[in-house]
Amino acid sequence: MEDGGFVMEDDESVGDLDEEEEEEQESSSPSEDEGEGDEELVVSGTDVLTLVEDEEGDDQEEGGEKDDDEQGSWHTLPEAEAIKITAINRLLKARRLRSKYERDILRIMSELQLDGNTIARHMDIKTAFARFRDHHGWRGLNYTHLLAQFTDFHGHDLTVATKARLVECACGSKKRRQRGARELFILRLFQSCSPEELSELKLQLQSSVINLSRILDQHMTDRQLRQRLYTIIAEKAHKYRQQHADHPPDVHVLSDIDDTFVHSGYGLGGPKYPKGTVLPGALSLLSAVSTRVAFVTARPAFVERRTFHSLQRMGVTASVLCGHLSDSLLIPLAPAFCNSRISSTKVRNVVRYSLLFPECRFVWFGDSGQGDVLTALELLQQAQQQLQQQQQEQCAHERVSVSSVLGEAERGGDGAGKEPACGRGDVGSGGERRRSRHGKANRLFGGQGLVAAYIQDVVLEDGVTFKTPHEERRRLAALGVHVVDNYIAVALHMHLSHSLLTPEQLSRVARGAIADLKAAAAGFTRPGVKVARFNEHRTQLERVNHVLRKAKLPELMFKDIAPTPPSHLAALNALLKELPLASLA
């Protein structure tokens, strides 16, 4: 620093060398950190307005217009702090971020008189997290010290949005040497959250490209730290449910994509709807439920990012949990074998997801084409076993409470008959040993239960006959798996059996489904298929009107419902073309 300014290299082109190449160059050039022979630029107080305008101009060129909250926010900072933040961002743009520059940035950050939220909003933390490194010897553990700036020095009163951004930026760093510091940093951010904050943080992360499931599976490589993170999530979720005991648990929708949300035309079913059509009522139902959605699909991981962005532009904020390409390769030759593998992969993804939201209930949406019925049955079985374990643990807790109250009287035998009857599955010392010996059972379905499972029945090649006969539908319904024709039937069951929808919401879903069906009418290539779909929706609409009459709400007339606007339909179809629909469920 000279005359109140910061000295840096006059090169703003950003480019990272390989970690090994940088180490080799640093070790071969010990005098590089001294900056000998480099052309330098002094950033002083007189340049602050120009630099601030440059920063804002660069941001607008890269990302378009900024939010109203961020526009002009530079000018609200004190001039001295704006100079420091600007100098940090200019240093981060150097062609080579030397350890000397890293230490300068850390020193400037320690001098900032700003809270962590303001620093994270104005500082290019994504670049900082990606380019900082921990060095051997005198160069210092600069990456670890950078993380400490946000957990120790400026970590007070961080908002949930700031913590979510810090986690995403930390996961963007791929350098192996910083792995331990990065994972501990993520753990500390989760640990610093209250139960309400952690619930919101999980939702924000799960709705991003770097979703929470991937963070724990891929970015938390240390088994002990990952287990501690699961423990923190479970403990804070338990406190969250205690604090919100007066309200029912939130509901998350777990849904397949192909032939459940979008009729891809590549599944094992026939032409139920025009190829590439969003099933009528699907978007209306998700909007009415106003809940979080996680798409659990057999699509391989390399299409996850494209699928996520396509759904996001469609207006669906959802997570995407992908499968493996190997599960679907042999579908034409061995469909039963592939369906079993697809189901197993989906069950694993759903169980992992449920462990991240143990305070929530879940609803499963699938189709009868590829493995979703098996998935639903397995999830319901695991949810039932998890509920039995909770009852046994509660019974054991009551047993311990009674023993502590009875005291000497119980030890004398007088209180033996006063212990609560636990029924099947005693949870004495032997039961505890059994649970520890079969510890995998404790990792069954992790939420508050699977409310219901709904299966969109596919049709045969004629496009009219449904795959699942009525006897099989009744058998599955007795097990909790409801095979339906369309989303109006799903909404009716959610309203009548689980009270997840109000009559007003049911009316909106039915209206949206009919409008979507009319908008897709021109795409039907077989008149018989079109007539069958219209008749099925008319039948369900009559049942909806029966509910509306009881609720004293206006009935819906099929002929009076206008189709979805063509402009909206055209935009939707354009987005669907970007969905990587392949012969994968």
C-alpha cells in the first residue's frame, strides 16, 4: 500500500492454472511474491468512483440488469469500505492470484468495518473461493483463513441467503488440498443455523443446481463430517417439529418426470397424450399444493443440469435426483430386470432425500410404465417400518420415565405392572442390541411418513385401454398405491382422503387440467384417443362438481373452460424441446 492505495498487477484477465502447475511455478520462482519487474497499478481513494462504476458496468454486461436492492448499493457504502471492496475484486481478477495477493486480500478483509452479508454481496466470493489455495510453509493457509473470515470475523448474523451462497461457492472449489477445510466450513455454517433457519437453508440449497443431496453425497467426502451433518439436520428438525407442533408437517412432492409430468413418448406405454405434452393438470396441481417438488428420475446424471434449467424456465422450482445410464440400457431386451434396477435407484435417492427433511411428509407421483409401482410399494413399506421404530422408541422413552419416577418402589417390584405395554417388538436391552446390529434399519424412510403414492396409468398401443386392470388397481389401493387416469383424480383423492387441498384449490386444479387438455387437443393424431381422454376428464369433473356443490362453490362447466392461451402453450412447448427426452424413464 502506498499513499492510502493498494498495489496490484495491472492485468484483469481471469484465468486459473492447474494446481500442480501453480505450485511448480511458485517453487521455481521464490521472488514472485515480491512483485519484482511487474507493471503495477495503484488503487487510491481518488479512483473510487471510477472503479465503482467499472465494477457495476462489468456486472451489468455479464449478468444483465441487477436487482433493485443491488442497484446503487455500492453508493450506500462508506467511501473507505468501497475502496477496500473494489481493491479486493480487482486483485481477484489478476491473471495469477499469487499468495502475496491472497494475503493482501485477507488483510483488507480483516480491516473491513462491514457485516458478513454486505461483504458477501459486494465481494466476488465465487472467484475467491475458486482461486484461493492453502500453501506450504511461509505462504500460509490462505484458503482456510478466507473461510474463517466468514465464520469467525464476519460470521455474526449471516442471513440464510448469504449462508446458501457461501455453501454453493464453497462447493464450486475443486482443489483437493482444501477439501478438509471446505467440508468443515460447510458443517459450521449448518451448525450455526437455528431450526427455522436450517429448514429454510435446506430448501434454498435443494432448489439450486448444487442441491443439498449432491452436497452430502459428493462434496462431503469425510464420513465422520457427513455423519455429523446428518445428525445436526436430524436434531434441528426434531426441535423444529416441537416448535411447530400445532401445524401439520410440510408436504414435499417426489415425482418422476417421463410419463408422469411430461408424456415423453419413449416409455413403455402407448400414445396417451401428444408427444412432449405436459400432462393436463400437473402444473396446476403443483401450484395449488404450493409445496416443494423433487423430481426423481432414471435419467443419467449428465443431463441433470439441463433438466433442472428447463424445468426452472417452465416455472417449476424443483430438485432433480438422477439415476444411472446402466439401469436403462437394456429396457428393450429385459424390461423387468431394468425396472427393478430403476426402482432400486429411485428408492435410494428418495430415502437420502427424506433424511435431509425429517420434519416433512411426502407424496409420491409416478407412472405404471417403468418401476414406479415397485418404488411406491417399497417406500410405503419402509415408511411403515420407520413409523414402528418411532413408536418403539417412544415406548422405550416412556419406560425409562416411569422407572425414574417409581424409584425405590419399582426396584422393590411394586411398579413392575405399571410399565406401559409396548406390544410387539420389546425395546429392552435386547431390542437396543438388535437395532444396533441392524443399524441399516434406522436409515429407512427419514421423514414424517409417506402420505400417499399416485400412479398415472399408461395405456396400451391402442391409446385407449389402460395397462392396469381394475382388480390390480383395487389391490394396490389397499396397499396405499392409487393408480389414476389423470391429475383431477389425484387432486380429488388428496382432498377427500388427506385434506391436502381445499375445495377452492381443487376447483383451480380441475379448471387448469381441462384448459390444458383443450390446448393439447390439436396434437392428438388418433380421434379415438382424443375422445377417450376428454371422456375421462368429464367423468372426474362431475365428481369435482359434487364436492363443489357441498362446499357451496360455483360448479365448473366443461364447455365454458377456455383452453390454455396459445402464447403460453408455445412457450411451454419450446421449453419442452430442450428437455433431454431419451429412451430413459
